[in-house]
Amino acid sequence: MSRVQLAINVENLDEAIDFYSRLFDAVPAKVQPGYANFAIAEPPLKLVLFENQGKGGSINHLGVEVQTTEEVLTTEDRLTRAGMVTTGIDETQCCYAEKTEIWVDGPDSIRWEWYVKHADSDQFENVVIDSSQSKRKCCT
């Protein structure tokens, strides 16, 4: 199963956590300073909150969370064959997770991330572990 990821900027993390907990009848799967995420079963959604003063109410990025690295590789191949420019496949630590991911810039500067999470991490800022060429910023 894959699910869409919606990453939004919020002014006040505590207020946003309270609101989205009640809206989706769910508790966050992870809360860190300036960051929270929800793994919502119904509707299938990965909701990520970034506390960014002055940017509240805006989209940080969109994404698709998949179950396997193979799905990321297949997507990279499909997008490349479709003539889309991606970042290439990176092994990263970012947003408190170890991931295999690709990024693509959409119209209107909307960034899309296609990824599989392997493990939790203490790292918020993006660290590329293995990449032949990294051409993007993470979620910050």
C-alpha cells in the first residue's frame, strides 16, 4: 500500500497537532521540535507538519510514501522515461527518518518526494548518505 504525503507549514505546531488530531481522530506517529507526522489509516494519508513562522498555511511539499525500495527505483525509471528530471535516487537521513528517495519539481514550484522509510533517525536536516549527484534540498 502506498499513500499520499501532504507536508504543510504551520505557524504553531502544538495548535496544529491538536487540530489535526481531532480532524482525523488520530495521534501523531512522531513529534520532534518543530516537526510532527501522522500516519493516518483512513483516508490513507501521511500528514507532515513543519513549524515555519511566517509560512503557516502553505504547502511545504507533496509526496508518495511506498513500501519498498524497488517501488522507488521503478518510479525513478518511469519518470525518467517520461522525460521528467528527477534528483536521482538518494539514500538520506532527513526529517527524523532514514529513507531512499527521489524528488521532482512540479509546476508552480511544488516539490514532490517519492520515498520509502527504512528507520527512524535523530537527524532533521538533510544528510545524503549515498548519491552520485544530489540536486535538491530536503523538506526544509
